[in-house]
Amino acid sequence: MKRNAGFVLLAALAATSLFAADASDGSRWWSYIEYLASDKLEGRNTGSEGHRQAAEFVAAHLQRDGLKPAGTQGYLQPVKFITKELDESNSSLQLDHGGTPQTLQLGEDAIIGTRVDPAPSVDAGLCFVGYGLRVPDLKYDDFAGVDTKGKIAVYIGGAPASMPSALAAHAQSTGERWAAMKSAGIIGAIGISNPHHMDVPWPRVASSRFQMTMQLAAPGTGETEGEQITIGWNPAHADELFAGSGHTFDELVDIAESGKPLPRFALPARLKAKTAVKHGAVESQNIAAIYPGSDPKLKDEYVVMSAHIDHLGIGKPINGDAIYNGAMDNASGIASLLEIADHLKEENVKTKRSILFVIVTGEEKGLLGSRYFSLNPTVPVHSMVADINTDMFLPLYPLKIVTVYGLDESTVGDDVRAVAQELGIRAQPDPEPQRNIFIRSDQYNFVRQGIPAVVLKFGNEKGSPEAALEKQWLTDRYHAPSDDLQQPVDKHAAAQFNVLLEQVVERIADNPARPTWKPDSFFRRYESR
Ligand SMILES: [Zn+2]
């Protein structure tokens, strides 16, 4: 058993040490993953039977632990979705440099995204707009001085190094980026990933285009109205776009890597696109449950613990395996919530505020279940004082550092810091802002309702063996069928992470003062109520 000094010390000091509990080896936590990530549940795709069974399992478990139902149908909150699948045989892309248009190979050169509602046909000029961002607070505008009217904007993922990471992440969110483009008269977008910061290799990006995309069926919830086309371009073929512009993709990536501002310029080519999409409808489930607080007044306030239960379902086989089990992404986070619910019950833990467990669907489709919940909360919005989200926290090695996304945005970060310190763990801010983690999981929808939030993951030192392990995991297993039960996981470290998580939640729940945004946090503006 691997223990670090801090944990041993704490165990020695605390009479009723959490680590003395039989759950501390992580075996019970793992047993929940064994069910949720089993082949039987077929990868828990939003709207699937496997997802429904997973949701029932979680609801029954929370009920057994004595939590009160907080959905709209018992513990469940059904959510309706429109599904979209690209009909690739009736879709095409052509790049026109003024001679014979070059027909692109879908999947090799580029992929057509269906998160927007693509127009059946588009024929438009192109412009390069750097990172494609506008941040009025910083007087930053990638669209200034470029002819953008009626154009398709080409941009490189990321943000200038000078931009604070949470703000950079926010500006790159689907809704914010599109709002800025739309106001510049842009009709569509081509995104090229910076090859130095890609989570997965291009072939896996390309095969993801066969996955069904979804949007909330409720009217007025879309964030890309008016966007006629969205395209992901293979960085290895990006020079097809820049031909004749006097710039190369390598040169632009070098500028981005050096942290200097990217140039913006017109591109001589036009893009012609034909897109056919098949539509359908599904229903899926959020789950919500309350662990009641003990303080007569504060019990009407809630500390939210959120995690997504959906994954990618069945997809393109890789090495003969077509089930995308999603063991770490994010059966692991759901298992942590179940483990914490067990522990609250077993120890009869009393917290002043209530704890609201919110397990959401549709995360992989664009944070849709949490968006639905945040727009249709089952408790008053203002009664939710904080959200602690858990998504793919990756317990691949001993827990010495916890990465806290949103660490410096609110007092919730201070709470995490304090608890981590007591446990002998170091809390660090986002070490790789280019990956935009702060907006890439469900906490972001709580943030947009003004609720201070963080998401916690295992951290590591740059250049360390742990960092290499994490990188390897992302390359090999992230959103691949091999994120399954046959992978090495540090269960003991995961159990320690669960303790950290629970103590953070309890600390916030017991603090007479509710969490607040830091005065200089960009996200404070959402705290309008
Ligand atoms: Zn995922």
C-alpha cells in the first residue's frame, strides 16, 4: 500500500480517521466502476438503454444511502434531445484557389461538425482571424481590421499567453466564440488545433465524426444559431488553407507557441460545402438527490457535487473493441460520488448546509445535461452556493498534487487549498491553460449561473514521470475503447482523492459564510442574483 507522509500523519492524528475506514483501499469505489463501465452498459451513451440502466443504478444507490429525491420524476430529471448524424456520402468540401476546385477528403483533410445546424450548401471566402477571440475586458479583438463580412473564419485553437487562463477558456467556449464571430458578420468557422496541445491524435478526432451529436430539444437553448458550417481541419494539412497567403501553418504555430500575438489576414481561397444531416430524437436522464443539512437555516442552501454519467456508447472499433466504456471518463467520478454518499451515511455525517448530488447526462455532447439542469434547476438557483465537479480525475499515480481548475476565481479554491494542505497535498492552478479544461466540463454551466465552482484532478510536476503517464493515458485511452476496466489505476490514491473531495464539500457546507467570487474574477459578473 502506498501512503505518503501527509496521509500517515493525518491518520495518526485523527481519532476517527477516514483512512481507517474499510473503503480506504479504493476497492468499493472501483466496484462501482466495474458495474458502470461494464460492457453490459455499452458505454452509457446519452439516450441509450445502457445509460438508462446506469442512471437507475445510481438513483437506487443514492436512495439506499438515505438521500432524498431531487429530480422531477423521483431522483430522475428526464432531458429531451435532438440527435444529428452527418450523412457523409451526401456531404462534401471543396477548396477553390481560383482554378479547378480541390475536393477534400473528409476524415483526412477535415471533418464537418454537426453541433451546429449546418446549411445544406455554403460557398464563401475565407479569412484568418488568429485565435478567433474577442475579449472586450482586455480590449482584445481578433476580428478588428480584417474583412470578415460573409466569410468563413479560420482560427487556431488556444489564446495568447497574456490572457488569464479562465478568461481565455471562457472566450473559447462555443457560445462566446460564436457570438463574437456572428457580430463580426462571419457565417462559419474552420478550427485548427495547435498540434502541440492536442489531447488525441488526428485519426481519433477524425473517427469521432461518426458519433451522433445532440442538442437540447427545448427551444432557445442553442448557442450556435446562424452558424452555417463548422469544420475541424487536420493540422497536418493546414497549409492547403494558407496557400497563396504568404504565411505557413508552421510559422503561425511557432508564433502561438512563443506567446506572441497572431497576425490576421485575408485568405485567397473559397470554401464550397455541401452538408446533409440525419435528425432523430432521444430522451436521457439527469439524476439529483439531497443529503439534508442539519442547520435550521443553512439546510436550505446546497453545496453541489456534480459529475457526468454519460460516455460515448458504441463506436468505431479500435483493436477490435467497439465499446467505449468510459471507466475514467467518467464512471470514476460517479463512483466517487457514490462512495461519498456511502460514507456520509455510515458515519452519520452532519453538515450545516445540504449537499446536492447532481449527476448529469449529455456531457460528451457539449455539456448539455448540466446546461439543462442549470436552466431548469430543481432547487432555487440562488440556493446553490458552490459546485464541486468531478470529471476524469485520473488516479494513475499517488496523490501528491491536486490540480484545481478555477483555483483563483473564488473562495472555493481557498477551501480546496486549505483541505489539501491538511492532507499533505499541494493544490496547483491549471498547468496547461491551452487545453481549456475549465470550460470543458459541467462546472462551467454552474459558473454561468453565478455559482462559484471548481473541478479537481490529479496533478503532477511538468516533465515528471507522472506527467508522462498522464500524457500517455490521454494519447492512448482518452475517448478510446481502452478507457475500460483493463487499465492500471491507483485505487488507494483514488480513495484519498475521495476523502479530499468529501472534506472540501463538508468544509463549504459547514462554513457560516457562503462562498464568493474573488473581486478580480472575470466570472463574478454572472453573480447577478
Ligand atoms: Zn469525455
